[in-house]
Amino acid sequence: MEPTLEQPSIDVELHRRLVYGDESALREAYAAYGGLVRRVAVRVTRSPAAAEDVAQEVFAQLWSRPYGFDARRGSLRTWLSMLAHRRAVDWVRGEARHRKDPRADDTVLHGIPDPRPGPDEAVVDRERSLLLHTALAELPRPQREVVHLAYFAGRTYRQAAVELGIPEGTAKTRLRSALRKLAESLADPPDPAPVRGA
Amino acid sequence: MTNDHDGVRELLAAWAVGALPPGDDRTVPLHLAACEACAAEAERLRDTVRLLDGARGAGAPAGAAVAGSADGVLASALRARRPRAAAVAPHAAPYAAAVAGLQALVPELDGRWGLPVVHDWDAHATVAHLIAADEHLAVRLGVDARPPASNIPAGTPAGDAWDRRTADVIAHEHTRTPGETVATWAAQAAELLITPEARDAELAARPATVMGLRLPVADHFVIRGFEAWIHTDDIGRALGLPVPPPADEHLRTLVRLAVRILGPALHGAPPVLVDITGPAGTHWVLGDESEPLTAELTLDPVDFCLLVGGRHTPDEVPRIVTGDERAARTVLERAASLAWL
């Protein structure tokens, strides 16, 4: 679905129908954004089963708390994408905590080197990837929105600017600041603060 | 298209995530081949994106297996605590939707039930009032009243009886938790929506007197929908959350009923063409139809409903008047004086 100037009014109409308990609006939202939600979730969790759980949670939340989405603050596409991402990060962190593997606790998830013979490269990459996704979930909303549109939703920065109603230059700058911050988070891991709820 | 160093530098993040529009996507690699600083920055950003994409050899590759079961996700979402709007006949559909609409707002009230909403009611009292307001029709249709009975002497005027019942129910509900009050309201609404009269237009065509108003049961259902929506809108305003207007076909039903009730109240008044705009739009001549039109009054359907519901005054309601201002003013004042709620 290409972003158009009509998108805000489509979101407003979909939101109105969700608020008034119209089940077909949920089906339409799923048809439009279910693929994106799963794509985001699978990229973070690496697990189709987990992505299914995340998708269920995301659409259950859209249905049971439609006022969580506010069309004045952004598009439904970015809202669902950001919600899916946050839930997926929560899922992986919860999974890591439940595993008995001592390498998978928060210390390692936040990149503090293990003095023992290291885990293999794939596991390190896996942990660095989660570290990045955690940092992404904590970016300021304006930066996160551009990353979600340009990276997860496959928009060009120009299309993202149109969808967000911002100048192209601003979209480029936000994307650049966001990616730089993510790159820095690898070099300089943050405190292991819990990810806030969406 | 950008050729300069600074311009390309601005594009590197978009390049790294594959978000360059055609044109720019050729410029960047050309510059990178010639500029070491940009090439290093590009490599750093690309590495970051590679990690975002997912780790090598760990679990499913990015983009794989994203097709899942729509049925599973939708069924699970619909099992979530909030029910869908009940399937009912068209006359009860605005009420069913309004009930779903208030249920959608309830989670946002968590911890804010004492918020002043309308009259001297907080959010808790507003829902309690809806229990009392819906109860008159519910009892008429054979649904048992839930809060304890009020001691209202026979012969009390309908308006006074209505006010006393609301006051009693609010007092009672304030001894309970908001969750209990919502549950009582929702259970009564659900029972109203499974009565045969909610599902059968023919049964609902029979007149019934509810709080002094003799109308077909179908119209009483429309009034229930009207009131539930208006009070949900009140709560939304108090929360700073705009409540969307009802669906166009429901709004049309509300407007039609309001106009039908307004008609007799304007008997003998100078005729005015009332034009309701938008997808729910329609128009009527109100007043003495044998006389030539004196004015044309154009109103948005939501504003018209808010006027009839006492949420706009005749002074402030947005409208367009052509012709005799005083004749139009009479219509606005009578509409406001219906004072349904």
C-alpha cells in the first residue's frame, strides 16, 4: 500500500469503525498491516511462532484498546509497526531471562564481554542484534517513526517524509541521527534498563 | 539528485537501509568509490543494519515465514476482553455501536474515574447514569432492574422520576468500584440488545411509553444510542480523547429521529429549510409547510445532534443561515429545548 495524502483520513475512518466495535475494520487493518507486523516481529525474534504470538498481541491490543492509537500523532502503519517491534523485543528479552543459559542473561545481552572462552559468532551476533533492537525501541518517537517506515515498511525517505508530513531533509536527518545512535549503542552499551511498555 | 560530499553524507543512512529513491541510489555508490570518509561511515551504518536484519545462522532468515494464519490472529484478537458490536436490527444498531464505543473508552479511564465529566458527575457517575437511563427501556422490555429499587411515589412527573432514579443509582454505584459499575451497565446493555425487540423490526414498531415519551420501541432504542454516544463523547472530552462520531448510517438515524420529534414542536412556526450536510446529510422543511420558506439553515449532523443533546447552545452551534435569522433561530432554540439528556 503506497502512502497517499488520503492516508490520514483512511486511518481516521478505520479507527472510528474499530472504536464502534466493527469487526470488519479489524480484518481490514490486518489485511493491510498484518504482513508488516509479522515481518517486524520475525526480524527481531527470528521465530515464526514468536512472530505469530506478537501479531496476535498487536491486533488484540488494537481491538481491545483502539484509543491507544491516536491518528493525530501518526499513521496506523507506523503505530502498529512500532508496537510490534516493542512487543517482539520484550518477547526476546523475556525468552532470554527464562533460559537457563547464563550467557543469555541481561549482562551478556548488554554486551559486556564474557571472560570465558566466547560463545560462537552466531550467538554474539544474535546478542548484538537484540542490543540494537532494544536501542531502537528506545529512540525518540520521531526518529523511530522514520526508521520504521524506511527500514521495516520499505518506504524511501521521500515517501516516509510524505507519510509523516515532514520535509524530506528532516526525514533524512532523523534517519541519520537514528542510525548513528544505533551504531554508537554497539560501541557504548546502555544501562540495562527495562524496555518501557508501548 | 545530489553529487556533493555533504549531500551524499546526508543520504548515507537512507542508503544503508535501502530507502533511497531512484536517482539517489546511483549517486551514492559513485561518491563512495571516491570518498574514503563517506565509505567508512557507510560501512559502519551498513554493518549496523546487517545486525538489525538478524544474525547469521541463528534461527530463521530475515523475511522468511512471515505468512501466518489470519484466522488465528483475528480470532485471538476478537477473544480479547472487548466484545464486538452486537448483531441487531438497524433500529438498535446505533445503540449496539455506542455501547461498543463506550467499552472502547473504559480502559482509558483506569485511575481517572473521579474526573469531572458533565453536570456534577464524574466518569463513574456518568456510567451510573447510563445504567439508570437505559433501565427505563430495559424494564419495559422485561429485563430486571439491577440497582436497588427507588422509592418514587406514583404520580411523580416523568422528568422528576428520571432525575431521582439517576440520583439514587449514582449514590448506589458510588458505593461500588467503577469496574463493578461498568459491569452492571454492560450486562444490562447486553441484555437489552438480545431482547426480541432489538432484533425484530416488526416487534419494535409497537409503541411504548418510556419516561413519559410514547414512541415506537425502535425509536427508544435510537434514543438509547444517542444518549450513550453523547455521554461517551462527554467522557472523551474530559479525558482529552476525541470520540469519533457514529458511523454515517447511525448518525443519519439519530438525525432523522431528532427531526421527527422536532417537527411537531415547530407546528405553526415560520417554515425553514433545514439542511443537514455530509454523508449523513438530508433536508426537511420544519414549520408551517403551507407558507413560503423564510430561511435556510445548514448544519453539520454532529453539531445538530450536539445541539439536540444539549452540548451546543443555539448561540454557539456552527451553522449557515440564509434568509430570516429569527425564523432560523426559532428552530435552533426548539431543537435545544428538546433537552433529551
